Amino acid sequence: RPRGVGPVTCLQVDGVTVELPAGATLLDAARAAGAELPSLCHDDRLRSVGSCRTCLVHADGRTVAACVTPAASGMTVDTVGEEVRNLRRDAVALIASALPRYALADGTPSELAEACRTLDIAPDTAAGTPGRGHDETHPYVRLDRDLCIACGRCVRMCADVQGTFALTLTGRGADTVVAPGTGGPWAESDCVACGGCVDTCPTGAIAQPGPGRGLTSRRPDPDRVRTTCGYCGVGCTLDVVVRDDRVTAVLPARDGAVNRGHACVKGRFSYGYLTSAERLTEPLVRRDGVLTPVGWDEAIGVVAEGLRAAVAQGGPDAVAAISSARATNEENYLVQKFLRTVIGTNNVDNCSRLCHAPSAAGLTASFGRAGGTDSFDDVETADCFLVVGANPVEAHPVVGARLLQRALDGAALIVADPRGVGLARHADLHLRPRPGTNVALFHGLAHVLVDEGMADPGFLRDRATGLDELTTLLADYPPARVAGITGVPATDIREAARLYGRAERPAVVYGLGVTEHLHGTDGVRTLANLPILRGAVGGTGRGFGISPLRGQNNVQGASDMGALPDLLPGYGRVTDPDARARAEAVWGRPVPPTPGMRIPEMFEAAREGRLRALWIIGEDVCATDPDSRRVAAALDACPLVVVDELFLGETARHADVVLPVASWLEKDGTFVNFDRRFQRVRAAVRPPGSARSDFAVVHAVATALGADLGCPTPADALTECGRTAPVLAGLSHARLDREGAVPWPCPSPDRPGEATLYTEEFATPDGRAHLCAAPYLPPGEEPDADYPLLLVTGRRWAHYNSGSMTRHGANLMLDPHGRLDLHPQDAARYGVRDGTPVLVHSRHGQARLIARVGLDLAPGQVFCAFHFPDERVNSLTSEHADTVTSCPEYKVTAVRLRPAGPEE
Ligand SMILES: Nc1nc2c(c(=O)[nH]1)N[C@H]1C(S)=C(S)[C@@H](COP(=O)(O)OP(=O)(O)OC[C@H]3O[C@@H](n4cnc5c(=O)[nH]c(N)nc54)[C@H](O)[C@@H]3O)O[C@H]1N2
Ligand SMILES: Nc1nc2c(c(=O)[nH]1)N[C@H]1C(S)=C(S)[C@@H](COP(=O)(O)OP(=O)(O)OC[C@H]3O[C@@H](n4cnc5c(=O)[nH]c(N)nc54)[C@H](O)[C@@H]3O)O[C@H]1N2
Ligand code: SF4
Ligand code: FES
Ligand SMILES: [Mo]
């Protein structure tokens, strides 16, 4: 009980004294006293409506609904008296009586059935006649209208927590029933399958089909395996229910540090891939050109022999590895340790290269550290959100939902995105910059901040540097000129700057629309100028800095662990003798002092015959790296390509050895989410066939080379990592098992990690935040007469990156193929009709997609995702990359299009 925190309410419930924080209700009080009340229209995640009357209690002599009655000090509450118990019993029995018999059948797991059992309501009380029918059109959500009691929890969950507003109550009186707002079948509704309605429904009217039916997060259950979602960087805490070594349901944890009882279609339902017949179950080695199943010993032997040969012929730097932002911290730690200490090269990189490498570089230059500056918890107190080049409603749905709620609650919302993304519909201002013009836009905003006196002179004087240089540069970026470059009207630039500039606690949130550009690092740095100018960073209480919505489940962690060619665990530079010495002392082996190759350099070296062995651990480079035809050529030129995979994807098909590995639901370790929280990952089921964890595979290869990597378990690996990296020294599995989530920096086991960074000083060499005066430079690709359209690529809600996991499960029913979004004017101009195939050509390749004509994009711009490798979207994208970090310019490609012929 939170004694001493804020004002406390003290009252008597059934003779027991309870103390509660301010704002508590009598339902909270009853629970605190150990009383079990039914509460069929209530869910802790929702505002109470008090409509079902099943939670009645006596309070100071009056009969009241406990869920909507505030607890007040001195009250006397009776929940056990026979009269009030009978009132509750009658209310529940009345509700149950309208339902069909099976609603209360033996063992039914619903909240209603449980309430009936507690109140001794006989199962035959349920005596309604079924007949309203089912909706079974959706793979993850099944509606049984006969079980609906019209409590409205699902509708409120969808609106108030998820923000999708897909559901409504229709009909009158006793015939009231939930229905998709669009009127038709569930599968064609706006539902994005977050599972909120399924999780709150008290009767099972809305339930997951199959063995997970009726399971909800309401009661904590020690048999459930607590883990962290392995899809996106939000890092939702999930509870996995397992029967007979199969996952039957994945439930959102109500006490999840980030998600608090919410999740999205991926974490909640997309585990069908686990048991897909196409999962790799045994190692494959290429024999006479054909990938052939072999035993593990043989496969590991081939890998070890190939690595030895590569080193013999080209030295250690002829070997490289791409580590996985999907894998655990411990696996990434081991991979980089293997490359550095067993092979003797710094040639190790991870998918962050394709994603938020510009964030790491830019935020380090501006503030000193490679992560976001503040904590996601601050969304509750921020009063203005500037969301730039991010589509969290689809890509980070739990974050998107919270941002949407805050906007609906009155926080100001500015969205800067060329497309009409989900959040833009609810924004106070939607700025639509031409793709590739961010730096000009950010300077335009900064110009107005400075020009109109909204900067913070004290903060700039005491805690920042670079103001003079920036001010000089900003003279060239008045809103009128910026409007010319970006296409955003000057009045909107001014208004956005004022909203951000006058807010009391503004927060900047951004995504790949900032980083995946020729000048992505400049984009990050010039965006970071805004909170610096405002003094809204560094724990000043005047705002919440800047947070990148990092993408993959563990892309932050893969980099934190040093799976990078220039950085060791905890971001010590390989060129820094002190950092090397720290690692060498722990590893007992020398660390090479020169930075290794980045991913694109690895491919170039392979094409030129300098790279002789490439180990790719969980990245489908042939599908997801840009200019994919040249990536495939690189793999084909490399004498040994080893791939650790779940599926035989595009990349695995080019490999010499394919090793089947465990996925996030099948192994132990930790991930780091987008706001730097370490969280535990735990195996819920065994991997299929003889598949092993990447952790075990790296150990096995090292052993075959006669080396011992130490740290036999993931727990040992994290502890050892802490010894090499002072900022991670306070972390351990034991601590995370106790505390749930711990953010880094975390130098000490007995002090909390730092959720808010830089409260004393910035981590730059001079302790100050550095403003950036980089000028706007145009993108690498521009439309011309041959390629008149600008293609932006990004994400869709139902699929994940290469799609390897989401396509091998029922998400394929939700989104069966890739689509090219285009404006009606462009559709008319190029003779393309909605729903028909189009061929898209760039200077690099060709893709085939289905056209979707709509108003999400401005004329001259088209958009598609890259979740269906067969469609070859990444043959279109170019090798242009961020000048600082080599992050590909995925967001700007010049293309042309035409209708596809029947055979094309
Ligand atoms: N469902 C789903 N969720 C995912 C993923 C997935 O594949 N599917 N992938 C995960 C990964 S790895 C990542 S990195 C994240 C990515 O998450 P996001 O960064 O949110 O994703 P994107 O859709 O790639 O790009 C974001 C937005 O940038 C905009 N944009 C493009 N160019 C510009 C520009 O020049 N300026 C501005 N201001 N905006 C621009 C695009 O229109 C797009 O809406 O999502 C993660 N979550
Ligand atoms: N056109 C375009 N292309 C893009 C982007 C874009 O916006 N536009 N975004 C880029 C971004 S941000 C990213 S992050 C990349 C993502 O690109 P990838 O990293 O290639 O994509 P994923 O599908 O996330 O995962 C890669 C592979 O890892 C496997 N895998 C999953 N879990 C594990 C595991 O635990 N161990 C191992 N060994 N393998 C595992 C999956 O089966 C999958 O094949 O795509 C990039 N490509
Ligand atoms: S929001 Fe991200 S972390 Fe949460 S369930 Fe969805 S994919 Fe998983
Ligand atoms: S739970 Fe209190 S009235 Fe429904
Ligand atoms: Mo990413």
C-alpha cells in the first residue's frame, strides 16, 4: 500500500481498516480488504460507467455501485451483509438469465461464469434462447452475439485504450449487441486486432478462436510465462499460456512497464509462425549446389572449416558477421565477442545500420549518449507532442494508442509526415514536408522559436553550445523560404513552432522518416535543436527531450552490446585504448584497434573478393537491404555464407550453411526497448526439431574453433557484459527477475537506472548539449522526366519487416499482399485502377504491387511497404545512404509506374 505517497484515504471495509491513495473508489477499497465483488461493466484500464449494478455495496448505510463511488476517509463500507450480497446476486442472475445455457457451462473461464460460481447462481439460471448468430470471419476475434451483455467494455477498450473506434453497440434494450461500426463482417471492419476487446469481454462473447478461448489477463497466473514481445521496440510485457508445449494464448500483462495491459496484433496473436510447417528444423549445407539436411556436428564443422580457410587466405578481416536486432542482448554480446576475440576482427554490425544508426550518431553528437533522452512514462505529463516521420499507430501501436489518448485528452499534437498517417487525423497540425526535406523544416521551426523569443536563454547560456553558429545559419531559413523547399505553408510552420514553443512540457518523438535519408544524422541533430533551444531536455522539467521510436525488439540492445564495427559493449570506441583495455581485461584477448566494416562495406568487400566469410544472424538482407540485386551478388561472390534463420527466406537461399534457430518465444535472455529499458525474455516453448538458440550456435562454432567464449548461460553473459561496460554494470538477470524493467545507464546494482538522462550535465566531452548548424542538402534521388514519382517506403500494421514471421501465420488473412498507395491524379495520369497490378520501375530495379488509390499521399508521391519479398520492393531502393552512418535512403526513390500486363 502506497503509504506516505500523496494524500491517503482511510476507511473501514467489513470491519477492516484500509488505506488507499487519493482517487480510489470503493471497488478498490473492497479489493484492498480482500472482498471479491463482481464488476461486470468495469475494467481497471477503463473509466467506470457504473451501469451493470453488479458491484453494489452498502456505504454509510446507502446502496451504491462501488466502481463509481469515490472512497472517502471515515466511510464505513459493508460488502458482506446478506441484503447487499443478494442485491448483487440478483443483478448478476438477471444478466445471466438472458444468456444461453452454455454461457455458464462447467469450467467456462469467463468473468461472468466465475461471478455466478462465487454467488452460488446455478448454471441453469442461464435460460436464454440462442439465435443471434456468430461472426467467425476474423482469424483472431470471434463474436458470439448470444453471449453479449452489452456492458460496452469492448467498445470502450477499442475507443479509450486502443483509439481505433471500430466497435459500437447496436439494437435496443435486451437486443443490444456489439458490432463493428462499419456494419459488415468483423474481418472487413476497422479492427486492428489489438486484442483489447477479447481481453476485456466478461462473458466470452468476444473471444480468441481455438484453445486460447476465454483466457484473459485479468488474473495473474503463475503458470504463465512472463516475457517481452519479440516484434517491435515498444517492449510490451506479455504472459504466455502454454499447454502441451504449444502456445495457446499470449496475454498483455496489466503490470507491464510500458504496455500496462495493452498489446498489438503482433505480440498478442502473431505466434502462428512457431508451428508453421515451413519452420527450419535441421541444419542445411550446400552440396553440389543444393541445400541438403545434415546433422549439427557436420554443419558446425563446415562453418568452422570455412572460417579457418577464410582467415588463412585473407586474414581475420576477411570474416564478418551481421548480428541480429531480433536476437537477445546476450546473443549479440556473444557474437561480437566471438568476432573480436576468436576471429580477431571488428567486422560486426547489426540492423541498426538500416534503421536508427543516425539516431545513435546524432543523439551522441548532440547529447553524449546513443538513446532517447527521456522516458515513455512522460507521455502522461507532456502537454505537446511533435511526432516526426513516425507512424506509431501502425508501427508501434501501443505507443500510438497512448499518444492518441493524450491528444484526445487535450495535449497538443503536431504531426510531420508526408502521408496522412493515423495520428495525423487527430493532430492540431499536420505538416506534410516533401520527403527528404526535414532539415529545412526543422530549421524553419527553429527560426521561429528564436525569432519570436520562445528560446530559453538561461538554458542556452548554461547548458548548450553552438548558438551563434546556428543563429547565423537560421537567418537563411525564414518560413517563406522553408515553405518553398518543403512544401509546408509558412503559416503552418509558424503555428507549429508556436505550439511547440509555448507548450509547458513538449516532447519530440520521431521515426525512420527522419533517419532513413541521405542526411539522416543531420536530420536527427537538427530536430534535437528544438528541445535544446527550448531548454526542454536534461531533466529541466520544461519538456521531455527527444525520443526515437526504435524499431526492432532489440535494435537498441544489439548496439548497446557492441555489435557494431566501431563500438564495444556500452559504446566504448574500439579506437580508444582505455575502452579496449577494459574489454581486454575481461576477455583475456586483444581487441583489434581499427573499426571494422559496416554492412554495406561488407557487401562491397564480398563483391570485390576481399570478404571470404559472412555470418548473417537473423537479417534477411536479400529482402530488406536496399538495391537487393547487388546484395544477392555479394552473397554469391562470398565463398562462405552462413545464415542463422527461422525460415528459408531470400537470404538463406543464397547461403552455404543454414542453421535453424529459436525465436523469441523459445529462448532466454533480455531485450532493450526504445526507451532503454532492459527486460527479460523467457522461453515458453521448445524450438522445433533440432533448432537451437543463436547463443548455443555461437558457442558451438567457437568450440569447434578450439576457443571457449566463457559465459555458459545468458545470465552469465549479461553479467560479464556489465564488467566490460560501466554503464551496464548494475544489470543482471536476477535483478530484472525482481524488478521487471530497468533502464540504462545503470552503473550500480543497488541504484535505479536513469530513465531521464542528463539531469546534471550532458554526456558530451564538455558536458553541454550541442546545437547543430548543418545546412539543408537535397536528397540523393530526385524525380526527373524518366522517373517522375517519388516513392516512400515504410510499414503496414499487420506485417513485420521481411514478413518472415507474420506471413507464416494468420496475419496473411488480414493483409494478403503488398499495395502501392497513390493519389487519384497519378492513378489517372498513369492509367492505373484501384485494386489492379502495377509495375514500378526505378533506376535500380522493378517491383510489382497492387494499386490502392486514395488521398493518403500528395500527388507525385507513392508509398509501399516491403513485407512481401517476392514483390521485390528493395530492388527499387538505391545505394544512397546517410553520409555519416551509411543508413540507406529508403524513404526517397525516384520511380515511374504503369499497369502490369497479365503475364508480368
Ligand atoms: N507493423 C509493423 N510494425 C513495425 C515494423 C513493421 O515492419 N511492421 N517494423 C519495426 C521497425 S524495424 C521499425 S524501424 C519501426 C519503424 O517505425 P516508423 O519509423 O514509424 O515506420 P515507417 O513506416 O518506416 O516510417 C515512418 C514515417 O516516415 C514518413 N516519412 C518518410 N519520409 C519522410 C520525410 O522526409 N520526412 C518526414 N517527416 N517523414 C517522412 C513516412 O511517410 C512514414 O509514415 O517499426 C517497427 N514496428
Ligand atoms: N524499403 C525499405 N526497406 C527497409 C526498411 C524500409 O523502411 N523500407 N526498413 C529497414 C529497417 S528499419 C529494418 S530494421 C530492416 C529489417 O530487416 P530484417 O532485419 O531483415 O527483417 P526482420 O524481418 O525483422 O528479421 C530478419 C530475419 O530474422 C529472423 N529472425 C527472427 N528472430 C530471430 C532470432 O531470434 N534469431 C535469428 N537468427 N533470426 C531471427 C526472421 O525470420 C527474419 O528472416 O529492414 C530495412 N528495410
Ligand atoms: S506494440 Fe510492439 S512490443 Fe507491443 S505487442 Fe505490438 S509488436 Fe509487441
Ligand atoms: S461494475 Fe460497477 S456498475 Fe458495473
Ligand atoms: Mo528498423
